[in-house]
Amino acid sequence: MQLKKILPLAALAVALPTLGMAQEAEAVAEAAPDVLETVAALNTEMVFIMNSLLFLIGGFLVFFMAAGFCMLETGLVRSKNATMQATKNVALFSLAAIAYFIVGFNLMYPGDWVIEGWLGGISPTVLEPVGVELADVDDVEYASIGSDFIFQLMFCAAVASIVSGAVAERIKLWPFLIFVVILTGIIYPIQASWSWGEGFLDEMGFSDFAGSSIVHAAGGWAALAGVLVLGARYGKYGKDGKITVMPGSNLPLATLGMFILWLGWFGFNGGSQLAMGTISDVADVSRIFANTNTAASGGAVAALILSTVLYKKPDLTMVLNGALAGLVSITAEPLTPSLGAATLIGAVGGVIVVFTVPLLDKLKIDDVVGAIPVHLFAGLWGTMAVPLTNSDASFGTQFVGMALIGAFMFAASLVVWLILKAVMGIRVSDEDQVTGLDKTEMGMEAYPEFGNT
């Protein structure tokens, strides 16, 4: 009897929520368009947010590379030139930031071309207004202007840092800084627009994911032009063909600089995915990180083994530059290779460094830190290696793009260097080189307690 009473009550208890749910379902159906619109807007905002976040994280990682360049260069110059080198690195980054804001960014990513596909217009960078809303964003599927500007600026400043090390120990401060302004405000942005600004090289199918040619080889060409116009350091090459070794003052500091650059390269290559709003994009970023790391390892190990074979003992400076050459080599295509292929691509970069550093000395081209072997030669290799793993690229197109970038960067830089040499002089005197640029150009020493060494 109790069971008969309980069953109807239980059925009623089950039915009441069902009736309520039916009413709720009807209300949800009426509100569905608004809900779907809200969800779609939220998804769009999240893509914009995550992409912008990738640029900002990548940007501050690449910014830290400025410290890496500074430490590496300061450690590889002689102690009497360390203050000068540190000053150049702080000043070049600061000037690059201003030049890129005033001219470079919009020249590199032109809204309107002055010469279609070749030359953009000149205008200062303008950020979104404070408190911008979704409806007011020009490209909601990309990222904020501020995050894009910061990320791209760091690449631009890296080009100037490459030049800084190659011309160290005999260049005057102010002519160098004038060159930096022209390089970062005009020369680099023009050639970068040909590919990353959707210019004619991009239309040809030239592929350079994060800049083996567009950034690193470009900086190497500018450095080579500067070194040729500037000449070698006093006493570096004797008339009898003898090469005087001028060892760096602080190899632990240089090693720290290399590791900082290695860290920053995760932002350099990973951020160049340019998107982090989907599972696919995040997986690709992680793949890029892994390939970037193993390429650096391959370059370091190859340089370690080869320098030991050739010189009977391992050469730390070769190992440092071998790791960096591995990083430069993988930069043109860090996404498509397997881990094994990335290791081999990096290893070839390490081999290139070990052979080309002494080659430059035989040609009496004085590159203080090995910037030209690391960034130019390994950058050219990395650019041509792209079709090995990326079926969308071709060797012919890669060669054409690499050659055009190289010809423009070298010729434009050479003209600027020659004008600076003629107008104000770019080289300090032999006497000043003997004394050291810290005293003669800066008036202060990095290591005053140790004297000139």
C-alpha cells in the first residue's frame, strides 16, 4: 500500500523538473542567436588576445637578446674596449626603437606602396586608442598594433647588434650610431617589406620564416660592408702575412651572452608563428621551440668536435659561435623539419663557422666577434636549406630572394659607410686603438683596476 502511494509522488517529482526544463529550453531557444553571437565575439577576442600575448612574450624574449649581444661582444673584445662596446649596444637599441617608430615600421609594413611591392610609404607608427573595443579593431584575427610593433622592433634592433660586434675596437661612436639610424629606419625595413610586408619576394614564393636572410644575413651584409670600409684593427695583420691573435677579455661573460641569445631565440622563432589562438598554432609554436633548441645543440657539438680535430684542443669561441650559427641556420624554417633534420641543419651551421672564421683572417677581413660567419654565412645556408623540409619552397626562388636581399643590403650599407667615412671619418687613430677606446672615446674604463690588456 505504501509503495502505491510513493510511486505517483516519485513520478510527479520527476515530471516537475521536466516541465520546468521545457520552459527553460523554450527561453534558451529564443535567446540562442544572442548567445551564439556572444560566444563568437568571445572566441574572436580570445584569438586576438592570444596572438597579441604571443607577440608580447616573444618580444620581451627577443629584447633580452640585446643583453646577450652586449655580453657576448663585451666579453670578446679586449678589456680596454669593453665600455665602448657596452655603450654602443645600449645606444643602438635606443636609436633603433625611435627610428623604427618614426619611419621603419610602416615602411616595412606599408598600407600603401609608393612603388608597388618594392617601396612603402613613410609615416610614424600609431597605436590603437586607449580602451579600444572589439568593433574598433582593424584586424581582429591578428593582434594589437602595439604588440606587433614591439615584436618587429626587436628584429630590427638585432640587425644593428650584428654590425656592432664586427666593427668593434676601431670605429668611432657617433658615425656608427648615425649608420644605425639609417640602417634600422630605412635600409632594413625596405628589404624586409619585400617579404614580410607582402612585397614582390613574397609574391614570388620566397620563404624565410623568422629571418635567416631577412634579419641575420642582412645584418651580416651590412657588417661586411662596414668592415671592408673600416679596415682591420691596428696590428691585426702583419706585412709578412702573420695574424696576431687578439683574445677577448672575458670568456665567461661571452658564454653568458651566448646562453641569453639562445634563450631569446625561442621568442625570435616561436613568436614568428604569428598566431597562438588555436590548438594547431600552439602545437606549432612548441614544435618550433624544440627544433630551435636542437639546432643550437647541433651547431655547438659540431663546432666542439671539429675545432678539436683541427686544432687538437676545443676552442670555446668556436663552440659559442657554433651554437649561434645553428640558431641562425634553423631560423629560415624552424617549423617543418623533424628534430633530427633540425639538428643536422644546425650542425652544418657549426661547421660553417669553424671553416669561415679562419678564412676571413686569410682574406684580412677583421671581424672581431665572428658576426659575419655566424649571421651571414650560416644565414645563407639556412635560407637555402628551407626546401629540404618545406615542399612549398624552391631552391631557385630561395636563391633569388637571398641574392636580392644581399645585393641591396651590401650596396646600400656600403654607400652609407663611404659617405660617413668621407664626411666625418669612421676610424679612430692607431694611437687611440693602442690606448683603447674606453679611454680615448669614452673617458672611462670597464676594468680600471686591471689596466690596459
